Amino acid sequence: MALFPPKNPVPTPTPVPMPAVTKPSTLPPEDINRAKQLGTCIRARFAQTLVGQDNLRESLITTLVAGGHILIESVPGLAKTTAAQTLATSVSGSFKRVQCTPDLMPSDLVGTQVFDFATQKFSTQIGPIHANFVLLDEINRSNAKTQSAMLEAMAEGATTIGGQCIALPKPFMVIATQNPIEEEGTFNLPEAQMDRFMVKAVMTYPTAQEEQRMLTMLTHRGSDTFDSRTLTGDVVSISDVEFLRAAARRVHVSDAIMKYAVDITATSRGAGTKPVQGLSTLVRLGASPRASIALTRIGQANALMQGRDYVIPEDVKAFTHEVLRHRILLTFEALADGVTSDQVVDSIVQAVPVP
């Protein structure tokens, strides 16, 4: 008897063939023209309700096409809510507005189960988050537990009520607003949760000419608030939004553009092909890989809205600040010196070579 019996021969694994890499199909000209017409239709609705704020309008439209969520930050009175309502009423979908307060509970947002004495059974009542467009006004005024419920629904695309998983309608988009002032009674969003938003838009004060045009619009309208039923122009259907999102995913992204997006994100973490000198003294945590995904998706959506079936570097650069500003955490020294995340993003964009 052999002291060491021979082992069973190890079978040679059969090589698995690699899937063939297929080049993404290009969009036909009629699809590109249709996408441009839909974008023009939405912009025409904005022209009837909003004066100026072109950057915010484009951020809203592009985020809608890219299939993400947006966080809008500004001081009170700059038409954050009006812009969100305009985008929602431009599409023939359901719209819900939630005014966030410290006593808002997750069940008030997601829904709950109510006992029916007639049937002796529990019935599910869904909350306002089950809509195509959800405006979370002053999201930083809701408590941390409610914020987690909001962002869980954004990430999962579904809610759980009484052990039952209920899918959110498609398309689904969250437009959240917050004020950078009035810190008393607010619960700031943690950085990890802010990362769930594809874009963070910051609104600035209008110029004197734009403010005068706003007053002219209000006097002609006769009301400080707009009624969506009085707006003229076509309304985009839900199927049109699904078409825009599907078409944006088919926009070609070259390897050079992907490398450019990754290089921008890596540079914010202190790496990249050309690291920024002294960035470690300003940034304690850079952007996550979600930023690279967001830059690519936003670039595809912007290219489609510009009438192209391929992404160019300018499509990525145009939204670099919106994608990175809430994903870069500054050091205490940088905050003490008054350095802003937008200034850090400026240095990153200047350092990264454009393909």
C-alpha cells in the first residue's frame, strides 16, 4: 500500500470565451432630431415661468435625461421650487411636493399600513414619494431617519411597506432643495448621502436686468405663482422621457473620454496623470467612482441635447462643477482660509489634460 496515494487528477478548466466587444450602435438622425425637439419643448415651458437661471435649467434637463437626481442649493427666493415645478409640469407625469420639517417621519414620505376594521385586514397606503417627480423642499430640515428613507428609495428604486416591496414609478426623479443659511433646526446631509445625487446645482442672484424682467412677467401674469394649466406649448409624455433616457445611453463614449472622466476623478483624490500640487492640504477626501459614472452619463445626455451621437470633452467639462462640488470634502484648514470646493474643481480641470 502506497504511503502517499496518488491524488485525483485536477481537471483542466475549459477556457471560457470572452464576449465579443461590440461597438455601441449610433443613433439615427431622426432620433437625434426628436431629442432636440423634446429639449426645445421643455425649454419653451421654462421661458414662461423662469427668468435667467440658464445653468439651472440645463442642469435640470440634463439630469432628467441622464436618469439621475439633483440637489439645488441657494438662498431663499431664487425660484428653486418654481424651477422644479416647471420641469415636473413639462412632463405628463405625476408630481408630489414634500415640505420637509423636523417632525416629518419616514412613514409620512414612504407610506404605511392602515388597519381596516370593515375587512379586518391591513391596507397599504403609499406615500408621496411614489410619483414620477418628487420635490423635497428644504431637505436639510428633515431628520436623519427620514433623510435615510428618502435616499434609500432613490438608490433602490423601490420602497418597503409592511414587508411588501413596492416599485417606484418610472421615470423617477428627485429634486431636492436646501438653503445654505439658517442652520438652526436643520440636519445637514452627510457626505455619503449627498453622493447619491448625480448633480448639485448652486443658484446665484439674478442680474438687475433679469430681476426687472421677472417683475414684468409677474405684473403681466397677475399672480406671483404660476398655474401650469395656463402655460402654452406641448407637454412631453412619459414615453418621451423614456426615449430620451434610452437614447442617451446609446450615445457613443470613446475610450479617451472615459479616461478623461476617470482622470478628473482620480486627480481629486491626489492621483491622476498630473496631480495638483498642494491638493492634500485642501482636500481630505476626493470624489468616489460615482463621480466618474455621473460625468459619463451627464456627458452622454448633454451630447444628445446638443444634437450629437458622440461625447466630446466639452460635454464633460460643462458639468464638472455640478458633479464634483458635493463629492469633495475640504480640510479644516481650507475651510478656515475660505477655500471653496468650486475653486478646487477649477484647479483640477486646469490640471487634467484634455484629450
